[in-house]
Amino acid sequence: MPDTTRRRPLGHLVRRILPLAGLSLLLSACSLVRIDNPQNAWDPRGPIAERLDGLFWMVFWIAVGVFVVVQGAIIFAVVKFRDRPGRAMPKQVHGNAKLEITWTLIPALILAAVAVPTVRGVFDLTRCDSGALQVNITGHQWWFEYDYPDYGITTANVMVIPVDTPVCASMTSEDVIHSFWVPALNGKRYLIPGQTTVLPLEASEAGEYWAQCGEFCGLSHALMRARVVALPPDEFDAWVADQQTYPAEPEPGTPAFEGLQIFQQRGCAACHGVNYGPDSEFTNLLAPDAFNGPELTKFATRDVFAGAYLPRDGETRREALAAWLANPPDVKPGSFMPNLGLTQEEIDKLIEWLETLK
Ligand code: CUA
């Protein structure tokens, strides 16, 4: 058989490369068309995330420069020195001290230039300013708990912060390793049992930012979500004042009151605290070392629950609660909230009661 692999015209080369170039354009388009995703890591909404983003783009454009130069040199060599009929073998070169020093030195300088802001960023972005608003975050399978020690507030799933204010999250875990990630506000940081890690957060505009557990932590890891809500300072103060009040006790004889009784009698109260104030017979404070689910005192002020996974798109909170209370592990695989075999009537009354917790 004649050797056909050695003499290929330029057109053949172009026909080979064009489809590949088209494919890579198509693939990059896939990621670009969905740039408005709520967990988009390229949409910084605060000074810390902006710094990360700036670092990313700096490294990206340096990499683009390196890519163009290296690929350009390869393509130039491939085209210029390709085999053609009647052409002699190009000059063969082995070793060139000047060239080798140059192409060792240039990458070393580039790496050093990238390393300085990277290493500085690694330290700066995991350190809190003194005077930052303190929020303690505890990871649980599969939800995040937030404590505001300065305000005596404990809440879950929705973390409320003031806009344009440095926030310092001190984080730990109750069970396995989790990771708290609010792409719009900062990078990921582990929550480790028995240790405290620190994550500064700051939002420069009011809004709702989606967060996600960033470390595989069991069956419902992907459903371990969170919301960070940044409010203007006056609205944040109003939120704090509201969270510090106790919900009104339901009137005896109402469905909500019966719901509260079901909460107490059917086992819910073993894991969920609810605080009607020190003088109320309905206050249920868990022992500090008790296995706990989310604190329910201000449940109805949070628009998401079950690790910020519910309600799902197109579902009201009542619909989501009905499905959740009927069979938690069916909605969220592995959920430690068991199926208590509640009747539809019990579920309806529990929902009536939960809606009064505000
Ligand atoms: Cu918690 Cu993944």
C-alpha cells in the first residue's frame, strides 16, 4: 500500500481543525447561555467575591496569552515545516542554551506574578475584620443553622445579613464535614466537626443569594442548600427586632392549637425547639446536646425550609409542607426527620400551627 499519511495538503489540515474549533465554541456557549443561574460563580455581588473574580480573570487572561503563544508557535511550525513534494528536511537543532533559559524564565516569572495575589488572597479571604457582624454557622445533615450571638437569634436555612456590612461566619459541624458556599459572596469553606473555620461574607447590594453545601456529606448533600438574604440596614434592624419577639400562642380550640398539641404529642418536640418565651407552658427548649432539627420559633418568617430545598418551583409552602410532613425521607432521601405516619387531618393542623410561628 502506498504511504498516504505523509503528504497532506493544507486544506486537509483545516478540514480537520474546523469541526474541533466549532465543537469547542458550542461547548463554551452551553455554559454562557445559562449565565443567570442563581449559583453562578462568575457573578460577584460583594467586595470579597469581586476580588476572587478579579483573580480568576487575571489568571484566565494570562493563560489565554500563554495558550495563544504556545499554540501559535506549534501551528506555525506545523504549517511552515510540513512535508511537501521536493522539499528537503529542515535544519535539525538539538539544544540551545539561550532559548532554554528564556522559556524556563518566562513561565517562572508568570507563575511568580500569579502566586503573589493568589497567596495573599487565600489568607485575606479567609480572615475576618474585627467589628464584623458575627454569625455562627453549624452544619447538619442536611441543613445549615445560623446563630447571631450578639442578638440572641437562632434560625435555619435562611441567613439574613445587612448590606454593605462585613459579616464573619464562624463555622463548625454537628456531624460530618460540610462546606458553605455562597458563590455571589465568597468561595467555599469547610465546616468541620470539633473545629471552627472562618468565612468573611459581604454583599454590596440587597438581594437573595443562593448557597449550597459544597462537600459531599451523604444522601441529600445535593439538597443541602441555603439562602443568604441581604437587607438594607434599616430592614435588617427590623428583622432582628422581629426575630427577638416570641410568636403568639394559638387560641385553644383552633386548628392551630390542635396542631401545637400534635407537635408536642407525636414526637416532633424531641428534635425541634420552639420558644414562646420563658413564661409559656408551650416553650420547648432542647437540651444543648440534644439531636436537633431546625428551630421552629420563627418558622413562618422563612420562605424556604428543609435545607432551603422546599418549596420547589411552582409549589406553595403549604403544598410543600403537606408532602414533607407526610413522608420526609421520601422528599429528601436519608432525612433524619422520620415518617411519623401522620394522618391528613394531623398534617393540616400542623401546617395551621406552623403558619402561626412568626
Ligand atoms: Cu452538607 Cu454536602
